Amino acid sequence: MEASVFFNPDCTNCQTVKGILSERGIDAEYVRYLEQAPTRAELERVMGLLSIDDPREMIRSKEPVFDDLGLASAGRDELLDAMVAHPILIQRPIVILGDKAVIARPAEEVFTILD
């Protein structure tokens, strides 16, 4: 089964997820989303896989740029546009396995789509 991970190599949760997938023999594509931001269409697809409609469920609201951009009262479109322009706002790691996805925070959440 094809797997991919929105991955930040400096993130402890990302490193833990990488270890879990490796132990399970799952060869994943590790997408360094901070270097190559996902498109809005990709974010919409991931939201569908996560079964969420509100981008707030996958946004890092404690990032300084969240406040800098005044996103606390932003609507759906504005939040998605902000995540494309500032991928640091995207929660990590997001693990996509086939037609399922999970925000692996904590990292052990990855087991919900593995088992």
C-alpha cells in the first residue's frame, strides 16, 4: 500500500512516525512540505482523507505567523490560502496510507490507520 508523510526532519513526532513505519516495513514517501508546499488542491484532498471540512483541525495555531496574519477569525478559504503560502501552519506529521490519513500527534496516532 502506498504511503506518504508530510514530514519535517526537525520534528520529534515526525521522526517517531518514521521509525514506526520502518519497523512495520512500510516504505513511505517523506514529503518535506516546508520546502515544497502542498497546493490548495492537495490540502483539500488530505482534508477529505482525514474526514474533516474545517482547516482549523489541521492548522498549527500556535505558530507566530498564525497571529501575525490575524487568522483567529479567518474563514475556510483564507485558512487554506494561508497554509499554502505558509506551510509551517500545517500540522505534522500527516500520514497518508492508501485512502486513509491521520494527523499523528502524538506519533502513536499513526496506529489508528495501521491496525
